[in-house]
Amino acid sequence: MSSQPKSWPDALETLQTTVAQTHLGGGKKAIERQHQKNRLTARERISHLIDEGSTFDELMTLAGFEMYQDVGGCPSGGTVAGIGQIQGRPWMIIANDATVKAGAFFPITAKKVIRAQTIALENHIPVVYLVDSAGVYLPMQDEIFPDQDDFGRVFYLNARMSALGIPQIAAIMGNCVAGGAYLPVMCDTLIMTEGSGLYLAGPALVKAAIGQNIDSESLGGASVHAEISGTVDYKEKDDLAAIRRIRSLAEMQTQKYTAPWALKRRTPTAPQLQKDLTEIVSLDGSKTYDVREVLRALLDDSHFEEYKPEYGQSIVCALGWLGGYPVGVVANDRQVIRKKLKSDVPGLQTRIEVGGVIYGDSADKSARFIMEVNQMGIPLIFLSDVTGFMVGKDSEYEGIIRKGAKMVNAVSNTVVPKITLITGGSYGAGNYAMNGKAYGPRFIFAWPSAKYAVMSGNAAAKTLLDIQLQALKRQGQEPTDEDLATLFEQVKAKYDQELDPRYAAARLWVDEIILPESTRERLIRTLEACASSPTGDFRTGVFQV
């Protein structure tokens, strides 16, 4: 992985270059081979499928980034996933990229498809699968096949969505082999193009297993499944015909439910503050800033109602409108704050609080606000730029663990849609309290400035260096100052690489890295995608009070 960009222009150019390279999939020659088969690539299929002039909000673009290098890599996890408008309604689209190892499933492929299905399940978004896959990548079958969040989970989620009445349409546009054959067959509607193949075992495996000689078309071609087995609902000539069929079927689907908060949507108004967000938030996190300025750049009319503004000031909690939708926002403030104290020490009336740190009163306030937003039944948006919880004697005496647990409890049990945007640091338990990946965000986005780890690079490097130093001393070695400096730089370089948001995106810790300039519109479309999901009853369980 290349060195960390030093400025916003560098970071944006680096991301653009990385994404452009990823969009090539298996490369230009592999794209040519796909075209020679009279088939479109995954992204070409999607561009024809979605409504003309609409935006495809790709998710997990950088899945597998710089992973599996020893076998040629797996750009975008060998599959394209995201939300696009089909006949005026958001659909989750999951398309195998046959230019990457013939669309075979790597471990990250299975996890990406499962994440896309989970988003669809939680938000009741209908799904289109564009199938063109050789099945499991056999050299890694032990990492793909057996576990709870591996390949089999795909079919489990197929069945769960079907039971909930979430529409699923599948189109086989190439290979559909082995266990992967269950995915399209478990959908409501199955389309298959001529020249494609659908079978549990291909001709070579059939011959090896039972000695039967048969060609692909006779074994599992579109005519076989349309005329003999009855497995296919619609046989189509080619990709474009299959896409026309999908759009025709999608037009007839009804939306069974609209969330009450979405029914309150009013006419959106643009923010009055037309300021570049990169002027507010620095790339390296060194600049203090008032997060209210970020809210004014994102929310309708730059207006919001701040909750308890003079209490727990290291977190800003606010109610506002985004794209006409009512929302609650929990955001880390990065200003240095002078806090008033109740103190028995003569002359000690205030203390300095560091921006980005969660103090006890901030956690208390946030927990209470999150509960209120759940009572109101409106979505929650977390703007995360957090160093962690405050440590030290004073903080422990104030009950930081108890108050932090209260906030984590409220986040964990939230039933309204919750969306996270990581704009800067997302460190340690602060990541948890600010609705990190482990806490079930409907969507989790990051800016190129995001840093995602248990602690900051310098702090981690010093800690790891101390551990290695103690190990060397136990072995009877006494490193020189030069040795220590070299070791520190090696440790820090490795840790900095892991802080890169592309590293997090590769492993699906975030759903997508998005540009600051596109954040408002992306969040609005994300709220639209959440609008058809019902919410349950809000319960927190036992609170530490």
C-alpha cells in the first residue's frame, strides 16, 4: 500500500485512482473475453438495469483491496454490489464480475454478498442478482464454505428475505455452478439467458463422479431448465433481453410498507452554509474544528435543534432535517472545551477538555438523546471523529466505565435506522460508542480522512515498541538508540498502513469510502433506502445508573 496522502487533493486523487483501477476488474483482456462471449461486464449490466439518469450507489467497491496478491488479487471482491433505482424504487443489485477468476467466490466475496443481503434484509430493499460465477474458489474452500458467515449464509438470507416478502429476482447470465446454483433458484423469479449454464456439477465433474458424458448445454442449458426441468421462469436471448425482463417485473412490484418517519418527509431545502467540508475537517486530524459547521453544511437550511448544548460538550446531539427527512445526529466535537466544575478546591472552577474524547457527561447526554430519538421513531446519524473515552483518576472516579456502558447499551438496542459516517479517527471503545461496525449500523461510510484502529498510530507504535523491547531484553539483547529508532519506524509504518481507510474498506469494516463533497446527497439516498423497513419496540435492558 502506498504512503499516506499528505493533503486533501492527494487523498482524493489517490482514492479516484484506486477506484478506477478496481473498476477494471480482471483487466482489459478479461473484459474483451467477456465481450467475445456476447456478454456484458457486471458494471455494464448494472448501467443498463438502473433508471436512466439515476445514480448507482456502489457499496464495498474496495472489498479485497490488496488482498490475495499471491493468486492475482480479487478486485472488488469479484462482485459488484450497490443500490440503484429501478422503476423509481431503490433496489439492491448484486452482480458477479466474471472478469475476476470467472466470478469465483473468494472468502471476501462471500462476506461482501452476505453484507449486501444483510443491508437488504434490514432495510427491506428488494434485490436483483446478476449471476455469472464459476462457484467457490476451490484452493480457499476451507475459508469460504463452512462457517456461520461463509458461503452457506447466502442461501439462508435468500430464504429469510423470501419469508419476509422482500422481492428477489435473479438472472443467470453465464455460469451458475455447484452450491451457487441454489442462490437464483431460491429467488422469487428466475431468468436465464441462452448460452448460460445452471447445474450442481459441470460436465467434467459429472463424468468423474458417475461416468456420464454430456455437454454443458444438454446438462444445464437455458432450454433444459425452461422446457424440461421447469426451473427457469423466463428464458431470454441475451443480457439486454434479460435486463428488460427484470425492469418489466420490477415495475409491477409493490412497496408493502413505508416507515412513519419517511411519511413525514417535507420539501428539502439546501444548506445555507455552502462551505467545502475539506476546509472544515483536516485530512490528518490535526486541526480543531466545530462539528456544528459540518452539520450546517449537511442539514436542510443549515438548521438544527441542539440538545443540551451546554452539557457534555465533547459530543453534539441535535435534531434536524436531511433531504426533507427528520433525523437525530450524534457527533464528536473537535474543539478544545473549557468545562465548568463543581469543585471543593479553591480557585479551581474549570478544566480543559480535549476535542474528540468522550467524557462521562458526554456519554450520559448521548445515551439519553439516543433513547429520545428511538422514542420519536426517526433515524440516527453518527458523525464519528473520536479518540476514545477519557482515562485517568478523575475520569474513573466520575464513573466513565459505567456511563460509557450506558451509551453503548443505548446504541446497541437502537431500533430506528442508524447510519455512521467516519470523518476522522475512529479509535478503541470510541468506535463502539459511535456506532461502529460491530453495532449493526444500517450503513457505515468513511471519508478518505478516516482512521480506523484500536488507538492512534503514534500511541500504538510506542506501545508495540515497548512490548518488542521487553521481549528483546528477555532474550539478553540490548538494542542501541539507532536500533530502537529503526524498530519504531517499522512498527509505525505497519500500523499506519492498517489505519488507511482502504485497508478497512478491503475488509468490509466500512461499506464505502465516500467523498466529502457528495456526503449530503449520499446520506439522503441512504435514508430513502431505509424508508421501507419497520422498527420494533425500543428496550435497553439493564442500565448502569
